[in-house]
Amino acid sequence: MMERNLHRARIISSIAATAISLACGTNYVYSAWAPQFADKLRLSTTQSELIGVAGNLGMYTMGVPIGWVIDRNGSRPAVMLGSALLGIGYFGLKVAFDQGDGYVPLLFICSYLTGFGGCMAFAASVKTSALNWPHHRGTATSFPLAAFGLSAFFFSMFGEIAFPGDTSAFLLVLAVGTIGLTFVGFFFLKVWPHPNSEHHHHNHAGGSLGESGTPYQSVPGSNSGEQNVVADGEGGVGDNLATHPKTLDTDVPRRGDEEAADETSSLMSRSSTASSLPGEVLVQSIDLDRSHRVDIRGWNLLKNTEFWQLFSIMGILAGIGLMTINNIGHNTNALWKHYDESVSEEFLIGKQQMHVSILSVGSFSGRLLSGVGSDYLVKNLKASRVWCLVISALVFCAAQICALTITNPHFLLFISSLSGLGYGYAFGVFPSIVAESFGIHGLSQNWGFMTFSPVLSGWIFNFFYGQAFDAHSVVGPGGERTCLEGIECYRPAYFFTLGACGLGLLVSLYVIRHQRLQKLREAARGVGGE
């Protein structure tokens, strides 16, 4: 009876974690309200870009300290603090919109708080799910990770249905919705003990969780050469999750030997090799043979040529994706106002929200496809997983070509869908590539370094877009900026990203060649050693 009650309690906790995660990915809905926000506050497109990027910074850069705090104090305080930060951020932005005036640095801080709060609550929810289901972490974490990925879709669709054309009401939905989901979820989010567990912690068996968002490696099967990784990453990164190599070789213990878990338990324990990463949704297998032998991290990682190659690819592909994610609303406005000058504000807002939804679903689909595709490449074709990055680069190239040629707004969905697909495809496979290239023992630490790349490139690409759009905009008597030139409003930015796509494609192909030669050298050394 007790076991049945505990099982029910863990299910309720997982539902709460999923609901909390649904509130944490709202940074990606920014483009649904950004154009109207900029018009009302008389902001330039470049200033609007800065506010949007601030949310990304809050999500990507705070993973390590957040992970450390969660490991020391548990998940629930982080959810409550994250709820407060989300509310402060979105209410601050709503007040600024309603007043029609705002100091840009304060708006930047408000946007940053939404990313920071989402990062904190998301990391806590995924860690709790992982601890509640130690033998089913891949499945358990996939629900909150999926909810995070579909957060933009959920809020944009809800806003379009409930408050069509009302930006102020939509900002209120974001404020109340994020607070409500996280606050209510707080009361049901708890790590429950497992029957027949030994009530002690092995705090020194491994590193700590930590991150802003978070894929996990699931518990390996006995005598298996592979291990599952729930990966994807768009958030910050976990704390240093180094473990002794010997812990990865142990078989999964029976339930009776399972150690007790609580909110400050490490996810890298003697009974589990789960490691956390930021991200959204994906279960992939990695080649434990090589990733088990290799252990490159810290200063050695920064001196590694392949790291900088992958860092460059990550920055190029993620930066291109973030530019469209943050600006699909501006694209929508520019094309529709040029195509039909009589369109209403309500109509434009509806179209913006529709394309945000398409981007969100495309990104989610890309993550799922990259998992299946990369496993097929590795297992069936014996090819490098980096080929998935080549596919992502090609998808992005197609998206940029569409952006450079589509003048009819009815076909804008090709840009949003392809951009979302390419973005998700890249992020879905990248953590597994990092694990196979530099070893599984320092995976979260290495992924932490890697996620700084889109922070830098995202700002550069978005800044370039803002400058291009402002150059074609006309300032009205009230200070509002409008661009009626259609595709010309943003075409220079997409020429820039198309060139970046080509560069990303070339670097990806070079990395494949580099890895192939490296494996041949390793094989030759192995034969020579025998």
C-alpha cells in the first residue's frame, strides 16, 4: 500500500515538474509581442533586439551557479525564487508597455530576469523528475523537457485564442501564467523516497547537477556498450559533474540496493550515471567505448582544436536560429504591411503568434528527428554524428534562401518552420557529440563552455538584424519606427546569415574529416601497442 501511494506521489510530482517547465521556455515567445512593444515604447529595432537577447542571456549564462544552489539547497526553493523572478520580469515589461515609456537598461534587466527565473525553475523541475525515477530517467525527464520546448507554442496559441490582438493582455498572460504554473507546481514538486532504500547520501560519489535546462544520461544497462543521453540544450549548464570512471562500469543495482534520494542528492551517484545538461528534449545513445576512454576538460579542453571547431559550429548554427526566433515577428510585420497596407494590428499580432508556434513545433520536431537520425547514422551507417550538423546547416541554408526570396507573407511559414527545424536538429545532437569527442566524465562542464557560443553569436546576428531593419525604417512624428519596404527591411541580415551557413557547413565537413583521421590514428596506435 505504501509503495502504491509513493508511486502515485511521484507521478503527481512529475506532472508538477512538467507544468513548471511549461512556464520556463517563454523567452522563445518574445517575437510574438516584440514589434508592438517596440512601437509603443518608440524603440529602435536594435534596442528591441537587445531586450530579446537579455532573456537568452538569463537562460544560458546562469546554469552553473544555479546548479550549485540547487544541489546545496534543494529544488523547491529554486522553483519559488524562479517563480518570483518570472513574475517581476514580465510584470515590469507589462507596466512599461501600458505606460508607453521605459528605460532600456531596466527593460533589459526585466527581460534578463525572465530568462534567469525560467532557468532556475526548469533546472529544479528536471532534477526532481530524475531523482524520483532513477531507473527511468530518460522517460521521466522527457516530459518536462518537452514542455519546455513547447512553451512558446502553448503561450502563443493561448494568447491568440483568448486575447487576439491585445499585447498588454498577452504580457499579463505571460506574467500570471508563469507565476501560476510555477507557484502551484511548487506545492506538488517533491523528491519521494523509494521503498527498501538505504537512507543515506553518497555526496562524494560524483559531481552535482546543475544547469538551466537539462538532458540526462539514463542509467546504463548491464554489460552494455552504450548509454542513453537525454540531451539537447538551450539553457545554461550544470555544475562540474566529474565522476570516477569506475562508476560508469558498474551494473544497475537492484531496487533493494538503491540509495535514497532527496532534493540535495547528486545525480551522479554510485547507483546511477545520470548527468545533467541544459536543453529540451531528446534521448540518444552515445558511443561509450570512446567517450569512456577520453577525458578532456578544463584547460585541456580550451587547448583542444576540435573544441574550437565545434564551438564555432555551435555559434554559427545557434546564432542563425536565434536571429529568426527573435525576429520572426518583425519579418511578419514587414511583409504584411508591404503586401497589404490595410491590415489591422490585431491581424498582425495573430500572424506573429502563429509563426512563433510554428517555430516552437519545428524546433521540437528537429530535436526528435536528430535523435533518431544520429543513432541511425552511428549504428547502421557507422558514420559520424556530426553529419547531423551538416544536415542542420543545409536546412538553415534553405531557410535563409527562403528569407531572401519570399515576398508573399502567405509563404512566410517556410522560413519559420525550416528555422525551427534546423535549430532543433542542431541542439538535439550536440550534447552527444560533445560527450563522444571529449569524454563523458566532464560532459556537463564541457557543455557549459559550449553553450557560451550561442550567447555571443546570437547577440552578433541579432544586432546585425536590428541595424539592417533600422536602416530601412522611417521614424514617425511620434517617434515610432516603421518599415514598409517588405523584404528589403531585413534582406541584408539574411545575406549575412547565408554566408555564415556556408561557413558552418564547411567547418562541419572539416570536423568529420578530422574525426575520421583521429580514429584511424587511434586504431593504428592500438594495433601497434598489441
